[in-house]
Amino acid sequence: MRQSNFFMPTLKEAPADAVAESHKIMIRGGYIRQVTAGVYSYLPLGYRVLRKAERIIEEEMERINVPEMIMPHLLPATLWQESGRYYKYGDEMFKLKDRHGRDSLLGPTHEETFTEIIAKNLKSYKQMPLALYQIQTKFRDENRPRFGLLRGREFVMLDGYSFAATREQLDKQFDDQKAAYKRIFKRAGVTVHPVIADSGTMGGKNSTEFQAPAAIGEDTIATNEKGSYAANLEMAKSIDTFKQEPEELKSMEKIATPGCETIDQLTEFLNVPATRIVKSILYMADDQKILVLIRADKQINEVKLGHLLDANEVREATADELVSVTGSQKGGVGPVDADWADKIIADETVKGLYNVVVGANETGYQFQNANLERDFKVDEFADIRTANEGEPDPVDHLPLQFTTSIEVGHIFKLGTYYTETMGADFLDQNGKTQPVIMGSYGIGVTRMLSAAVEQNLTEHGVAWPKEIAPFSLHLIQMKMNDEDQTKLAEKLEAEFSEKYDVLYDDRKERAGVKFADADLVGAPLRITIGKKAADGIVEVKRPTDDKAVEMSVDDLAAFVAKELD
């Protein structure tokens, strides 16, 4: 490709609203241009990278025998109403009406659509296991689209779905997809950690996220130095190392703690450590009142709590609800005589404590020397706390390390969440009707591109991984009116174009402009044809090299093959 004919509008400076380095590079390099907030056009350079990433996905899906198809973007609301997600999904869903007043939506994901196809066309266990996928634009009305392609309202995504007759088939499909995803990210040059994750609004219980470590990442993952444990912070577990020595149980007494609404205020007022205090928080889970207890030096993890309660809505009680239910304002709620609670759940950290401080269910008062079993009861103990950095992991008991990261993929074992609701049944070997067992698999393709840039930044641009680089080889001719340079450049272009994607900078521009643009193109190899062209000498440079090195044209083919093949 001749650069003089290639549309690549570069900028010296990134727009002021570009915060992420990947956003800056893609705007400055002419990869993308914003159309409206969170919506981008992919210019030729960006589209080349996108298509190469898609081809890697297509090849790896073919390898595990998963065929590609395509679904519509515009979907009837009735499908989502049938599954129950039409209202549950929230304000991120783009909703619209047609001229007849019928409700529709722009697909944020396609579980319902695929389930409907299967419900109508798959009737026997003999047709399974089966999996399908598509690479398609999705739509989500993000409240704050930002960071370029990392959080947009329109984005490209692989979404795949598996259908099984048995749990064993589902497990095999899940493992195959997980292995394929690892190969996809490795080929794309994106370092990822598969981590334990929350399924969110997707349904299902078992899920794995693929997180790409990056400074701009919006997620936090917890790992250990061996890599034997990795989880999203929402789901991370840790070992609590605090142990209170057994002591004689003291008489419980009610004490005034005026103005103490926070744990810090309470510890200072009573001159006791937070490990001597049990924090009580009232949650509303659908129509139930749940009192949640945790040692006061820890924080409640609401994602874990939501999984435990398995309710449609779990939220902390409002100030008015708190007074109405418990008779106390914030800071005074506690588990003693808490008959108003439908259930009392405690984190594991509450076990083994003696003579603790708890709320007295009266504003401005606490009970001192309260003890589990004697003074208050707990219906269920569970791990519902947020893990802290440095705490031992649950596998090898090594200190947890926290890393910011970008979610680039997510796979779920959905089970029968959708198929039971939408009537996707089949006849098993015994002629008995059973619901199809589903899995769901997604890769944010455009997010993956941003992650690749974030992980491969150079001083002035990007060093694209070779399988998704827009061009494998960038030929740069210094003087377009030099016959020796032109002859050699055109010879190299013809030779290498037979095997590689070659961009030939034939523009009548200054050397500084050409090199600045080359930094933004980020091809794995840059070959500069300059003043020694007549002697058969060129300069070769990788994006990560500090300086270019001279090389004879006679040695060039072998060097390029070694670098790129």
C-alpha cells in the first residue's frame, strides 16, 4: 500500500478530552474519529487492526468447530420481556418504538435471540453439543462513555453461545472456549489473566473474566506472585489472619456514644480497635430485611452478598427505612433483639470474637461486651467481605497483589437460566423433556485493541503485536527525487508485498513527519531507504529499539523472515 494513497489523518497533539494513552494514540494516528460521544468511525488504519483481530478469532473458533453466523441489531422487546431482562438490564439499553408503537431495542447482547432460534430448531439430544458465535456491533447507552474504545456506546464484540444436553457437555464446551480465548489473546499480543468473576445481569453462576493488566483499567484484579490464584476484586477471597485470644465473657452494658456515626468516630470515642467492633448494616433484598454483620476493620462486598441472597434487588436501606425498621439512625443499628430482621447474616470475621461493641438499636447508643450466641444470634455465616491487598490468598496463602486491568473477555456457564424461561427444550435419550443447558462467551474486540495499545506503548507511539499490526513492514523513502532510493524502495516493496502487509511511505514529506507518523503506525519493522541506497544499505528499526541499525540489502530478506514469520 502506498502511503500517498492511504487515508491516515495524523495529529501532533491529542484532543484535550483524551485521557487514556490508547485513545490518544488512536486519535493522533488516524485510527479512529469520534462521531458522537462513545461512537467512533474506524478509519482505514484502525479497520485493518480490527479485521486482523477478527480473523484471529475466526480461525480459533473454527479450530474448536464453532461456526459463525450473524444476528440482527434491531430486536423485538418481547424476547427480552420473556426472559425478564427488559427491565432488569437498566438504563444502558437503547429502547425505541416503530411506527406501529411496538417496542424494540438495539442489541447489547444476544442470549435471548440465540435461545429463541434454538427453541424452534433444536429438539433432540442428538443435535448436541452445539455452539454458535457472531462478531457484531453492540449498543449500550453508557452514562459516561470515556477512554476511547474502552467504554463506548457502540462497540464490536464476539458473542458466542453453547447448547448442551448434559453438564458434562457444557463443561467440555466451557473448557474448549477458555482454551481458545487464551490462544486468541496470545496471538493478538495481549497479556491476560483468566480470573474468577461475577456474572452480573447475564445470569448463571460460573464465570471467568479475561483481564488485561493496564494502568487505565477500570477493574481491579487480585493475584499472587505465582499466578496460582486470580480473581476480580468483586469475587476475590482472602484468609483473615486476625485472631482474638479467648477471654472471659463480661456483662453486656448499654453506653452512650453521642455523635458517633462512623467506625473511626466510634473507635476514637471508646478507645478500642476496630477489631473489637461488629458493624451492622441493614439491607433490603426484594421484600426481605437482611441485617448484615462484619468485623469493623473489614468492608462488606455487595457482589458476594448479592450472590448469597440470590435476590433480584439487593440494596442498603435508606435513612428513612433504617429508622422505620430499627428505630435507630445510622451508627446505632445492631443484632441484639433484632426481631425486626427477617434474617441475620454475618461474615466469617464475626466468629471467634469476645466482648465486642455492637449497635443498641437506638440512636447514639451501643452495647459493650456483647457476645455471639449469648447476646445475639446469626442465621448464616458466609464470606461476604472485600479482600484486602497483602492478605493471604486462599490457594497458596501468598500475599494478594492488586492490579488495575481491562476486561477484554468473559465466559459464563449459564445453565438453564434462559432455556427454561423461553421454552428451549429437547428430548433426552429416554424420551424425557429437558431444558437445554447453555453457555455464553464474549470478547470485546474493540476493547482488545485498546488493551493491546495500552500494553505496548513506546515513547512516541505504539509497538503493535505482529499478528494484529495494521502493517507488518513500513518502508520509508527519505527523498522521493532520488532515483537510487526510488529504485531500491520499489524493489523492496514488490519483493516483500508478496508475503507481508507493506506500507510504503512515498510521500514528499520531511523526514521528521515521516518518522513521527511511523511511530504511530507501529509496524513491527521499519526499513528506511536513505542516502546509502546506492550502496545497498538500509536502516532497520523495531518500534522498541532505541536506534536504527544499518543492514545490507543482501541480509534483509533473512532478517525480515526471522522477525515476522
